Amino acid sequence: MKQYQMENLFDKVKTGSIKGGIKPQMMQEVIDEYKLSADEVIYIGDAPTDIDAARQVGVKIVSVLYGTRIEEEAVKAKNPDAICYSIEDVKKYLTSLI
């Protein structure tokens, strides 16, 4: 974050663990800390495991497939709520929800 001068852009930053996958727990912490309901949250990820994690918590999942598309078929097979191929696609999707 510091390298890209992004450290002041986010209120909370949750990271992974060397002990294993903790995405669902981190998502739930954010939901609880901000007193949100799962239907108020959208997770944006680029891997099939992101879809699984979002579904465990009950939040919408937007899969982004720009950059490397190594796992495109695996992502599509998990049927995320939306698939975006560019940042502009993400913007259009999020805007459509307003």
C-alpha cells in the first residue's frame, strides 16, 4: 500500500494469514465492525476461492478477470454475482446497483 501511495485510501485493511485461508473471518470482522448486514457488502476478488469465501459469509461477489486470466473457467464455473473484465466494468456494475 505504501509503495503505491495508497495507505490513506482505506479505513480498514485486512490481510491473509500464513496459517491458512481466513477470508471469511476477515469479511465477517468488517461486517461486524461497521455494523453492516451481509446484503450491504460486495466483495471484489480475482480467484475462485474468493467466491467460496464470500458465499460463506453471505455477501455478493464480483469476480474481476482483467490482468492474468489463468483461472477464468474456474471462476465462471462458480457463478459469481458478476464478472468484470476491466475496472470500467466494475464501475458500471457498482453504479447499476445505486
